[in-house]
Amino acid sequence: MSILSLDQLQCVYVCTNEKKQRETLDAVKNYPEKKGNAIVGTSGFFVLNLASTISEVSHVVLFDLSDRVAQFWHGIKEILQDPELSLAKAKERIPAFLQARGYGHIGALNEEIKNQLSWLSSEDRFEKIHQIFLKNRFSFAKIDMGQPEEVAALFRKNEEIVPLAVYISNIAECPTGVGSTKERHAAFCESLKQIPEDAIVIDSAKEMGYDVRPTQRVHLPGDHGSIFPPLPENERYRETEQRVEPPLLPPLPQGLPHLFVRIP
């Protein structure tokens, strides 16, 4: 059971608003010790943007808890499994699909294409993604990160699909809000431990300042420690309360009657 609100579960982030996407794409593409052949990730098109830039990638695996995200990818899959699809046709059909289904993000998608961030920015990048879908090397799994056994199954050793990079966006923030619990936090941490150590992990976190957009971060293999979320706010407060020692008070003066009660 997710702690995300119904509105959040119904929202499809077709294009992420996260900062430093170009730096992320370049960092993963240019990392000299890449292992694996798959991009595994959540949410929308950023996973395809990433997959389209890396020559070693031949598989894409999407996971998400939202039924609406699942429906989104079902529609995108239908479009991309058209063998006659060209880049020009994709640039027509995908915005039309987004508008017809109410997903929006058409302006953001056009901006990504213009800025060379999108898998639709060039013939080569489009064709790489197109071939992944045509060869049935794309899959979607409905996964709750609060259920470690589901995440373990997603990353279970598979010689055909080996995660090169895993994109979790800001998903680690889910168990840190006031409505969460220590148990939910522990479950998320256990889920994050299932990510293979050899994989590059991409997440995002908010920085101090007025810009509320999260910033992407790249965690290289063997350096996943900072992806784990802090304790939920209410649990941190409760632990602090439990650690506060009562003030030491001087002893009562000798000879006072017992009806005197000390009030701290």
C-alpha cells in the first residue's frame, strides 16, 4: 500500500521537471566502466531519453505503482510497435496521444526535443528506442517500493536483462513525510538494497533555495549509500522526544511536610 496521495498516483510525469538532465545523460553515457544492457526506471520519458543515448542498452524496464502510468505506457507501446513508424510520424502521433488522453506535457516534450534531451531529438535516438519496442525488449511492472519482495523479484538475477542504470527519481521521498511510519521507511530501505551494486543509480532531491524543482544525482556503482531516505518527520520527532532526559531537580528541603508536591 503506497502512502502517495490519490492525486499523485493519477499524475503521469511524461517529462520530468528535474534539473541537470543533460549532466546526467552525459555522466552515464561517458562512464567508462558500464556493466549491463538495460535501463530500469520509473515514471515517464526520461527513461527513454537515457536509454537512447547509451550504445550498450538493448532493454528497457519500467516500473511504477500507478495504474494511470501503466495505461500511459500501454498506449506508447502500441504506437512504438508500429513497424512503419518514422520519427516524423512519432512526433505527430505521440503529442496527439498525450492530448487525447489528457496527459498534457506537450510543450515540455517539444522543449526537450528542441534542447536535444529527448529520444525524439534525432533519427538515431528514435530508431534505437523504436527497435527496443519492435523486438519486445520493453516491459512494464507494477511495483510498490514499500514491498521489498516485489522489488527483489524485479531485480532477480536474469542473464538476458542486466540493469546498467536504475532511475528512481524522487521516489525515496515517499516514506519520509509526516504520514509515514518507521516500518514503511524500513521497507523502502530494504527495497533500495535490492538494486544491484553494479548499476548506476539516478535519483533526485530538492536543494535549498527558491527553486522547488528537484535536482538529479548520479550514484556510481558501489556508491549507493546516499540514496537511502531519512527517517519520517514524525518518527524523527518521536525519537528526539524519547531521548530528552527530564531535568535534574535539587532535593526537597529537610523537614517539609509530605503534602508538598514538586512540580517540574
